[in-house]
Amino acid sequence: MELKIAVLPGDGIGPEISAQGVNVLKAVCSRFNHELLLEYGLVGAAAIDATGNPFPDDTLQMCRRSDAVLFSAIGHPKYDNDPTAKVRPEQGLLAMRKSLGLYANVRPVETFKCLLHKSPLRAEIVEGADFVCIRELTGGMYFGKKHQDENEAYDTCIYSRHEVERILRVAYEYACRRRRHLTVVDKANVLASSRLWRKVAQEMAPQYPDVETDFMYVDNAAMRIIQDPRFFDVMVTENTFGDILTDEASVISGSMGLLPSASIGEGTPVFEPIHGSWPQAAGLNIANPLAQILSVAMLFEHLGLEKEGALVRNAVSASLDAGIVTPDIDPESKETTSSVGQWITDYVSNPSNC
Ligand code: IPM
Ligand code: MN
């Protein structure tokens, strides 16, 4: 098969983890005789520096003509403390999601047995936790009408029935393939937009009689994630709630550097770690490349290449079992971004690891 992949390394640690993701991608493609065509594009602060635009049209066209995008991270400290900045790196990511119609962000939260002791939660609470958060990605406050002047500012949270229906559809499909339990997370006791979500979900639930649907307020869900993460199978929620809850959920696995995600919808899908650009670590070769490498696994699986995805996952598990980990997991470790990436690349290249 021919695979056209747009690689967008972005900012901070992005280029370092991207390089490891690409090495794994190349190695797996060569093992399975896929022809891999890579194109590199600019996004985020790197794109602002080069072109003034955080998501240049060249990058959009490159994404459109690809089968998938492998994205890394976005953000730069010089914009973080400047509330007056007119262009921000994050706008690049938002523009990419919006222009490709990527309304669903799939964020699986898994735990690895050998890392249970690294979780900030007690092992008996996290062991076996395995859920997916389906975060709505192109609506809500991120994209609603905004205003900012000297004395007042607002962001509006708008959802249409159509937007709610299509994200619930994605969530129900995941639930059908998993343990058939869907939790709709909202704030329907306060927010009108949440009440629309709840109404639409209640109308849709009878179409999925095998799925148990329940509703949970977002504040309660934030508590439940750390108190009883095994409760969840598939959770679906609006954009901002999903952003916050998935950062929270990501650390229970032992490191935020482990969680990949897929942004899917109408156009070319994007595969990316859920973590940010960690500018303080840029260039130090210490960032954990696993979230990026697991994004490569999700990329293969999304394209129907199950064996290729499984090989990447096996390699990641084997590296963790062998203690080949970056310092976020083991502060004593001498391994680096590139040495962990190299170990995994070697593993997937070795014909005896099928
Ligand atoms: C994420 C990130 C982005 C978001 C930022 C960088 C715009 O935090 O992918 O979760 O808020 O969606
Ligand atoms: Mn986030």
C-alpha cells in the first residue's frame, strides 16, 4: 500500500519526538512493504517565524493531499505571557482542526502494568483502567464568538444539534466496539449548551439499546476519574471540558508523555500526542517519544493496518518492560528521546518480533 503522510513537527520538543515517530513509521512500512511518501510542513510558532501565519496555506494543501497527518506539538513561551499578541501558535492547531473538519478527538487512556507504581494514584485504583475520551474538537468556546477590550471579555459556547449528534454518533460507535458503556459529561445543571447535549443524547440513546448511557456533571467526572477510573468505558464531552479532563486523565497512567490521540472527522485525520510542546525541554533530548510513537500506532489502525499498529504497540510495551524509559518515568534513567526511539525502531525492524 502507498501511504502519503504529512509530518508537522511544530514547536518545542515537537521536532525531537517527531523524528522518533517518523523513524518508527519508516521501519514499520519497510517491514510490511508499504511505500511511504513523507512531506514536511510548518505549523505553530515555527510557521509564524517563517511566514507570519501559524497555519500557512501550503501546510493546509499538504494535509489535504495526504492520507494522514503526524503532528507533534505547538506553543512557545514568548506568546504565553503576552495577552495582546495578535497571532498565537495555538491558532495554527485550531485552524488545522477546523479547516480539515476534525470534529472528534479520540483520546484513549490506558495503563501499563509495569508503570502502575508511577501513577500518582494508588496502584489498586488505576490497575485495569481503560477508557476513551471522545472530545468534541471544532465547537464550543474554542470557536464561539469572542470579544476582548480593556474592561470586558467573553467567549461563547455554542453548539448546534448537528454538531452534538455527529460527535455522539462517534462516541456510540466506540462504545459498541468496547464495553458498551457511554458516559455523557456535561454541566446541564448550569449551561444551556449542556442541556442541548443531554436532550440530543437522550433522544439518541434508544437507537443503541445495547449501550448503557449515563450522564455525569463535569465536576463530578473530574472527581470520578481519580477516585474510580475503571468506572469509565467511553466518555463524550464538549471541547473545553474534554481538554481539561484528558490532561487530568493522562497522568494516571504514570506519565503524560504516554498518551496519543486521533483527530478525525471529514478531512485528513491527524495523529498527535495529547501533551504540549514543553519548551523548557526543547533540544535537551529528554522528552518521552512514546505518545508520538503510539500516535503512529493509531495512524496505522485508522488506515486499517491492524498488524502494523499492533507491532508498534508491542514494541512500546516491550520497551517499558525492559525499562528503556525517559526520565519522566524513571528519573535515574540515562535513556534519551532518541535512544528510546532507536530501541523501538530496532524492535519493529527485527523480523523475529512479528
Ligand atoms: C490539546 C492542546 C490544545 C487544545 C492547545 C495547544 C490549543 O491543549 O490538544 O489538548 O487546547 O486543544
Ligand atoms: Mn490540552
